[in-house]
Amino acid sequence: MEEYKVIHPFKDLEDKAKTFPNGREYHTGDKFPMTKRNVPPERIEELSTSNNKIGRPLIVRVDTKEKE
């Protein structure tokens, strides 16, 4: 499973729950997603490019080989 980190703060309007009914907030440096949920490739594409509501990349893939 690929790992991503947040490079620009945003509110994930597709990740809502009782504790965050308006969307989970992500801050620079956070892991994405925060929970082990299945995020469709289309959503990853949207968040990692400027093709989203904010108009800039919000997440970047983490090179897991660097962590080893």
C-alpha cells in the first residue's frame, strides 16, 4: 500500500464521521489517509494534482524505501 503525506492543508469532504461531520481536516505533514480506508485511485489523483477545488497538489507520495 502506498503512503502519502499532506503538503498543503485541506478538509477532506469525502471523509466525514460523527466527530468531523464537515470533513476530516488535514494539516501539512499529516499522513493521508489518517485511517486505513480504501481511497480510490481517482481520489488520490485528484488530491495529488491541481485538479481539485483548491487548485494545487495537496498530497505527495512518500518513498517508503527512504524509511527503511
